[in-house]
Amino acid sequence: MARIADWIEGARPRTLPAAVAPVLLGSGAAAQVGGFSLPRALLAAGVALALQVGVNYANDYSDGVRGTDENRTGPQRLTGGGLAAPGRVLAAALASFGVAAVLGLVLLALSGAWWLLAAGALAIVAAWGYTGGRRPYGYLGLGEVFVFAFFGLLATAGTTYTQAATVPWTGWVAAVGVGLIACALLMVNNIRDIPTDTPAGKRTLAVRLGDRPSRVVYVAMLGVALALGIACALAAPLALLVILAAPLIVACCLPVLRGRTGRDLIVVLRNTGFAQLAYGILLGLGLAL
């Protein structure tokens, strides 16, 4: 039987900065145009975190029942590792999506942006479809596309709009930047899993590109994200605070370029999450100030 610690690990806390960073950026962009609202920011954070946890449990369930997680390099999964019954993991995923839906409805009621209801529903469908269903898009190499759209553009711009009823160009640029870092987070995870995903038929973008090109793409994603953050200084000079995240980004890139594999990339995965959080805090603060 899975322990509480196993369920916490199953929620994959290393990926949670990917949920919080867009909300920080979106709130910073809202503050830049005088529309910041702490209650709405907290609701947006709750939606994003619940969705991310739901995605993680859904992936655990779907990969587990498909047998993709039988020979993992990373931490043991709840379903694939036999720690919890598949039905219980599925129930945890659905409960997380339910929490996200309820918080999202409250946020839309406060903001009046009911047209975002369709976008929220699509986000939940996309969260399930990554590894769930008959043709999961994560197995087709499209994971980064959906992560960029939902954990980059929608999460950031949606947060801004529900507070300020508008999105400045800096908000869109920041959304692209944080979306690229979210893609990098997924990329390094999939680079680590190339040896097990390939025989399992999971054709992630990393599998399709191959090991070395995937590493170059990972570095390019982080580099472009940093450049976009700096570009925001054209409208908000203190956005240059994002430069302080550069050492952490470099620390992520070096082991990837040096060809580190297996468990060494788990550290990079964690650090990429920290880099994304630092990016969100620093650039969001710069936009707000």
C-alpha cells in the first residue's frame, strides 16, 4: 500500500514550479497595468497547481497501465511500481481536475471572463490526453506543443486577463518565455527516459529528435526564454532583474551539454524547475515594479 510520502512523490513536486511561475508572471503583468488582485492571483495559482498535480497522477495512471513505467530510471511510480491500485491513482487525478475546475469557476465568477471557461475545459482535456486515451499526444511527440500552449500562453495571459481585463505585450512575451522553460522541463525529463520510452513505443519529441539534438534544443529553449525576459525591459526597466536567473540556467545547461544521463538528469530536472520559478519571481517582480 502506498504511503503518504509515495502519494506526495507521485504528485511530482519537482514539476510544480511549472504551475506557479506563469501565475507569478501573469500577476506581475497585471500589476504593470494597475490591475493586480491578490485573491484572483491565489485562485489562479490554485487552478494551476491542481491541474499540474492532476496531470502528474493521470500520467502515472496511463503510463502505468500501458507498461511504459516498468523500467524507469527516475523515481518509482505509483501505478507502474505497484504501490497503488490503478483505480486509486485515476481517482486522485480526477479529484485534482475537479479541484481545478471548482477554483476556476470561482475565478471566472469574480473576473467575469466567462469566455475563458472553454479554455479551462480544453486545459483539463489536454491534461488527460497527454498520456491518456487511445492516441495520447505525448506518445506522438506533441507534448511540448500542448505544454507551451497551456502552461505558457494560457496560464500566463489568462492570469493577467482575469485580474486586469487586458494583457500588455510584456505579458505575452513573458508567456512565451515561461512556456519555453516549461517545454525545457518536459524535454529534459524525456531525454532521461529515451532508453525506456523508445522500446515502449513512446515517441516523445526527445525520442524523435535523438539524444544530442534534444540536448541542444533544451539549451536553446532556456536561452531564448532568458532573452525574452530581458526584452521586457524595453517597457519595464526593472525586468532586467531576470538576469539574476542566468547562473541557475547555465547550471542547468552544462550537465545536459556534457551528456549526463540517468539519475544525473533528475538533478537537472529539479534545477530546471527552480530556474522556472526564479524566472517567474524575478521577471514578475520586475514587471510589477
